[in-house]
Amino acid sequence: MNPIPHSWRSSICINFFGPAIMLLLIFISPVSSCAEQESHSLLQFLAGLSQDGGLAASWQNSTGCCTWEGIICSAEGAVSEILLASRGLEGKISPSLGELTGLSRLNLSHNSLSGVLPAQLMSSGSITVLDVSFNRLNGHLPELNSSVSDQPLQVLNISSNRLTGEFSSTIWEKMRSLVAINASNNSFTGYIPFSFCISSPSLAMLDVSYNQFSGNIPPGIGKCTGLRMLKAGHNNISGTLPDDLFQVKSLEYLSFPKNGLQGTINGALMIKLSNLVFLDLGGNRFSGKIPDSIGQLKKLKELHMDHNNIDGELPSSLGNCTNLEIIILTNNRLMGELAKVNFSNLPNLKNLDICMNYFTGKIPASIYSCSNLTWLRLSFNKLHGQLTEKIGNLKSLTYISISYNNFTNITGALHILKSLSNLTTLLIGGNFMHEAMPEDETIDGFENLQGLGMNDCALTGKVPSWLSKLKKLKLVLLYNNQLSGPIPTWINNLKSLMYIDISNNSLTGEIPLALMEMPMLKSDKIGDDSDLRAFLMPVYVDPSLQYRTAIAFPRMLNLGNNKLSGAIPMEIGQLKALLSLNLSFNNLNGEIPQSISNLRNLMRLDLSSNHLTGEIPSALANLHFLSKFNISYNDLEGIVPIGGQFSTFPSSSFAGNPKLCNPMLLHHCNSAEQAPASPISTKQYIDKVVFAIAFGVFFGIGVLYDQIIIFRYFG
Ligand SMILES: *[C@@H]1O[C@H](CO)[C@@H](O)[C@H](O)[C@H]1NC(C)=O
Ligand SMILES: *[C@@H]1O[C@H](CO)[C@@H](O)[C@H](O)[C@H]1NC(C)=O
Ligand SMILES: *[C@@H]1O[C@H](CO)[C@@H](O)[C@H](O)[C@H]1NC(C)=O
Ligand SMILES: *[C@@H]1O[C@H](CO)[C@@H](O)[C@H](O)[C@H]1NC(C)=O
Ligand SMILES: *[C@@H]1O[C@H](CO)[C@@H](O)[C@H](O)[C@H]1NC(C)=O
Ligand SMILES: *[C@@H]1O[C@H](CO)[C@@H](O)[C@H](O)[C@H]1NC(C)=O
Ligand SMILES: *[C@@H]1O[C@H](CO)[C@@H](O)[C@H](O)[C@H]1NC(C)=O
Ligand SMILES: *[C@@H]1O[C@H](CO)[C@@H](O)[C@H](O)[C@H]1NC(C)=O
Ligand SMILES: *[C@@H]1O[C@H](CO)[C@@H](O)[C@H](O)[C@H]1NC(C)=O
Ligand SMILES: *[C@@H]1O[C@H](CO)[C@@H](O)[C@H](O)[C@H]1NC(C)=O
Ligand SMILES: *[C@@H]1O[C@H](CO)[C@@H](O)[C@H](O)[C@H]1NC(C)=O
């Protein structure tokens, strides 16, 4: 017989002595004094849960409640803390917890608790920290009856629930100790009552963002003398910033993005907020100028004034805010020379975004001393001139867009920018009009480039071979140029490329088979699309504009409006990851390959205005995501398939094919040609259901997709 292995022996020992040690611990522990009444309150709470995340196993009546999971007792043996965040709890919060007279901290965040927040917790005489954030609580906040005495509550986190109703002042009247309230991401309505500044003199943090608060900012906020952080973005607040807001000298963080606020920013008042570190007034209707006095906000690190109607020049005093890290002024009516500001004085600057304004002149040389700059967006302005060598100092740059200005010398620009080895996104389209595409082999570097936009430049020349060296390239935009010659056969060296738009050029020759070998178009493995979304979209934009969800970036091939000839390769059926294929306005002939119906993810297919012949493959009716389909102006014949998405395409999708017969719309087909009506099989029914589910997902893509396709807004 084998001897018992050592490890077994030791586990036997533990099993033998374990309970004895446990008993001993319980015996000597002062926590055993958990009162009967307290266990009872806790067990009532447990009984109110429909899903207890395994708590019942630990919460046994026979042991003292101070040993129960998630329960901490005071030295006297009273329950003082209940810490049950992220336990998978479901069900209601029992009011019985309000009976625990020693309870000071209750943390139930990140569960799926529903129902109302019991008044007994809000009015508890002992709770100082109450965190029920990230649950599914609904209904109104309890109104407390005026006989309750002052409550010790200091921290209230009810954020990310489904709470509704108004923030009536009777809720807050007795909460004289409040320091922090996070009520963000609910559905609260009505005014923001700044009366709690009167009742709670120590209030330092108030977050009411992502609700449906409306009306003006009511007076009273000036009484919040200790308020350091006020976040009220993403509501429907209107009117102007009230004067007494500027009395709150303690404010460090002031944020009202995405509301309906208007009026000018009063410079004389603004300077009173000398402790401001963060100011976000983006997405409102503010007008007038940025006041000169902004230079006195010496602590300012972030300035967000995007999407307003702010006009005038940038005050040169902005250069006095030497701690500035982020300046976002996108989409206003600012004008004049950027060089008004001496950027040399802003050594910490990381993000500068002046996209969509009317700035003129050259890029100020002082910007090149901001060596921490990672994000620079100057697109959609009226800047001109050439990039200078000094931009090579900006070694931290990962994103630069100068699109849609009037810069010249693309050859020089690329030679200068190629040395920026951290650059992932380079958008220079809408400049360099009618220049020649640099084909110079000495353009190398760009080793981390993932997105390249050289669209809308009317560039002449060929698709340059230096592109073949950009191994990390995921997205290339060359549309609206005058490039000629063939699509290069090295294209399949670009193993990461998934979004190709070379439409509206003068490319000739056949569609190369190399294009049918693009790995990212063949495989719909998600890859690391997350990077792509992050680099395309401003990292700092408001969360509703971020595409960080688990959707795939649309894989696209757009060769439309060129002079391509020959047949569509049968191998097109390999590009299974494609969501959009556009071969329209070329000289393609031959039949539509049957294999196109293998592109099961396809949402858009445009083969219009070519010389295609033969019949429409009936299997195209199996492409359940196809929502845009165009084969007009070819020489197709036979019967338009029926069923599937084909019932949703307008007759214009088929126009200009005289030999085509559409049983749904156009002239009647000969009875001999009549397609048999197929009864809906179970399989098709399931597909329809799947489609309905998937549609939700694709709607998500649609938003991003439209952003790209409709606005073609690679600023
Ligand atoms: C807990 O145990 C006590 C006696 O030990 C008993 O009176 C009480 O009813 C029990 N409570 C529950 C909820 O089982
Ligand atoms: C509640 O617990 C979560 C998870 O441990 C934690 O992140 C959060 O800070 C806690 N809340 C409070 C108010 O301490
Ligand atoms: C809830 O808010 C409080 C106060 O800001 C904070 O300490 C706590 O960490 C927040 N809880 C979660 C889960 O983030
Ligand atoms: C409030 O809670 C939300 C999550 O619900 C969080 O995103 C936000 O940062 C919190 N606010 C503050 C000021 O901590
Ligand atoms: C709002 O709450 C939902 C549900 O809890 C959560 O998924 C989402 O991330 C929250 N949004 C913010 C901005 O905190
Ligand atoms: C900008 O500031 C730097 C450093 O403070 C100074 O050396 C430079 O002369 C200034 N440039 C202009 C154009 O005023
Ligand atoms: C370039 O990127 C790498 C990796 O993200 C980073 O470690 C490095 O500091 C960056 N270089 C500069 C000059 O910012
Ligand atoms: C762009 O610059 C060129 C010369 O640099 C000039 O001729 C042209 O008028 C400018 N275009 C616009 C729209 O300002
Ligand atoms: C374009 O830029 C390069 C590099 O800066 C420079 O050598 C060249 O002279 C410039 N060309 C013109 C026409 O200005
Ligand atoms: C095609 O590109 C040219 C520039 O090369 C541009 O002028 C024209 O407007 C573009 N056509 C369309 C339809 O966008
Ligand atoms: C395909 O490209 C052509 C020419 O560039 C364009 O007019 C058309 O709208 C595109 N089709 C789709 C479905 O986007």
C-alpha cells in the first residue's frame, strides 16, 4: 500500500483541527455579541433578496452576525458597516437595515437591487456613508417628514440607478452634514435646488449630471461656500450662468456640458473663481468672446468650450494659464490668428483642439515648443502655409489633423511628419489642392501609423508605393483625388488594413486578386478594433460620442467612381468581413459573381453604373443585413430575387436595366419567368429573429458608420 502523500496528510490535519480553531476564534472574539435584534434586521434584509449571491450560507442564525460575510461590527459588537458591493444581489432593499442603530456605512453598489430607496435609510440616525450606486432602484427619493432630527449622512451615492422625480428641498433639509452627493445618471427632473447649500454648509461635491433637470440655475448656489466640484452636464438646464455662481470661490471643478445655457461669459465675475482647475461649458449656446481675464485663472488645467457660438479672437492672456493641459474649442466662431497666444508658456499642453472655427494665418511656431502635445486638431479652419521642420519636436504626438485648411507642399509635410514615431493618426485631407502625390521612396518612418487621410486634395499621380511599408495601417482614405494607374498588387502586404476608400479617382486596370487576399477583410475576427475607434474619435469627447462598445469597426472597400475594368473577381466571396462594398461608377463587365452572397455581414452593396450582365444571384436574398443595395444602370437581365431584404429596396435600386424584370415593382414578368413563391420556412423565421436582434447591434455601428460615410468627417 502506498503511503499517504504528504499533501493529503496536511489537509487531513486541517480538516481535523479546523472546526476547533473556528470555535476557539468565535469564543474569544468580542464580535460574538451581535444582538438578536441586529441579526433579525439583517436576516430580514436577506429575506427581501431574490438573489443573495451566496450570502445565506454565511448568514446563519446560529453564528453571531459579526462573523457574517460583508458585516463589520464595532468594538461594542454593533453592526457598523455593511459592505456588499458587487455581490450579484437582486431584489429589494429592506427598510429593516434602518433599524441597525450603529450602522454608519452601507455599501450596496454594483448590484441589481430594485424597488425604492427606503426612507428609513435616508433618515437613519447613524448612517454617514450610503452607496447604492449602480443598481436598478426606481421611484422617487423619499420625502422625509419634518419631525426627523438632523441626519449624520455625509456621503450619498445614488448614481446610475433609475430614480425619478424632483429633488425637492424637503429631502435635504435635515441633512446638515452632507459632504458629497452623486446623483448622476438617473432620470431626475425639475430644478436643481441649491437650497442644500443653505442646509448643508459642508457640501463639497455635487454630481447631478446625466439626468433631466431643467429650468434655470436657481439662485442660492452662491451659498455653497465649500463647494469644490459641481457637475451638472447632460441635462436640459437653460438660462444664463447666475452671478452668484461666481461667489463660490472654492470651486475647482465646474462642468455644465450639454445643456441649453446661453449668454456671454462675464470676465469680471469669472476671475473670482481663482481656484478653478477644470471648466467645461461645452455643448451649450454661449456667445460672445472668451474674456481676457481668463488669464488670471492660473490653476486652470482643462478648458472645454466646444460646440458653442463663441466668437472673436483667442485672448493672448490664455498664455498666462501656464498649467493648461487641455484646450478644446471645437465648433465655435473663433477667428484671427492662433499666434495671438504664446504657446511656449504652456509647457504642459497635451490636447489642443480648435477644429471648426475661422482661424487664419499659419500654425504659430510657439506650438512646437509644447513637447507634451499628444493631440493636435486644427481641421476645418482657414490656416495656410507649410508645415515646418520644427513640428518634428512634437515627439509625443499620436494624433494630428490639419484637414480642410489651405496648407501647401504635401511632399514637405510628409517628409517632416514621418519622423514622429508615435503618430497613429494623420489626417491631412482637404489641403494641398492639385499637388502631386509624393511617390518618393524616401518617405518611410510612420511606423505606428494606423489611420491616414489624404482625401479631398485633387492629388495627381499614383497610389504611392511607400504606403506598402505602413504595416500597422488600418484605415486609408484617398477619395476625391485624381490618382491614376492600377490598384497596386502589394496592397495585401497591409495586413491590418480594414477600411479602404479610394473612390472618385481615375484608377484603371482590373480589380487585383491581391485585394481579395486582405486578411482583415477576409476574417471577421474582431482584431484590435478598439484602438481604431480610440484613435479616430477624439479621446476626450463626451461619452455619448465615444464608440468604446464591443462593436466591430466597419470593414469597408470603396472603389467607386474610378475607371476600373474587367470582371468582378469570383474571389470577392472571400471578403467575408466586409460590411460595405462599393464598386459603382466603373467600367466593370461580366456577371455578378454568385460568391457575393457569401458576404453575410454586408450592409451596403453598390454595383451601380457599370456594364454588368447576366442575372442577379438569387442567393443575395439571404444577406439579411443588407440595407442599401444598388445595381442600377447596368445591363442585367432576368428576375429580381424576392424575399429577404429585397422586399425593402426601392425601385431605383434596379433602374436602368431594361432587361431586368421585377415582379414586385416594374413591368410584369412573363408567366414563364415567374419566380416560385417560397413559403417562409422555420429556418427563415429563425433568421428573421436573429436579424431583429442583430439589427440592434448594427444600429450601433450605423451611428459610427454614418458619421464616416455621410459626413466623411475625418477632421
Ligand atoms: C434565530 O434564533 C433565535 C434563537 O436562537 C430564534 O428565536 C429566532 O427565531 C431565529 N431567527 C430566525 C430568523 O430564524
Ligand atoms: C463601495 O464599494 C465599491 C466597491 O468596492 C467601491 O468602489 C466604492 O468606493 C465604495 N463606496 C464608498 C462610498 O466607499
Ligand atoms: C460613490 O460616491 C462616493 C463619493 O464620491 C465615492 O466615494 C464612491 O467611490 C462612489 N461609489 C462608486 C461605486 O464609485
Ligand atoms: C458619479 O457616479 C458616476 C457613475 O455613476 C461616475 O461616473 C462619476 O464619476 C461620479 N462622479 C464623481 C464626481 O465622482
Ligand atoms: C449609467 O448607468 C448605466 C446602468 O447602470 C451604466 O451602464 C452606464 O455606464 C452609466 N453611465 C455613466 C455615464 O455613468
Ligand atoms: C513666447 O514666450 C517665450 C518664453 O516665455 C519667449 O521666449 C518668446 O519670446 C515669446 N514669443 C513671442 C512671440 O512673444
Ligand atoms: C511613444 O509611445 C511609447 C509607447 O506608448 C511611450 O512609452 C513613449 O513615451 C512615447 N514617446 C513620447 C516621446 O511620448
Ligand atoms: C489657398 O492658398 C493659395 C496659395 O497658397 C491661394 O492662391 C488660394 O486662394 C487659397 N485658397 C483659399 C480658399 O484661401
Ligand atoms: C516643400 O517642403 C520641403 C521640405 O520642407 C522643401 O525642401 C521644399 O523646398 C518645399 N517645396 C516648396 C515648393 O516650397
Ligand atoms: C471627385 O474628386 C474631385 C477632386 O479630385 C472633386 O473636385 C469632386 O468634387 C469629387 N466628386 C465628388 C462627387 O465628390
Ligand atoms: C458608392 O460610391 C459612389 C461614388 O463614390 C457614391 O455616389 C455612392 O453613394 C456610394 N454608395 C453607397 C451605398 O454608399
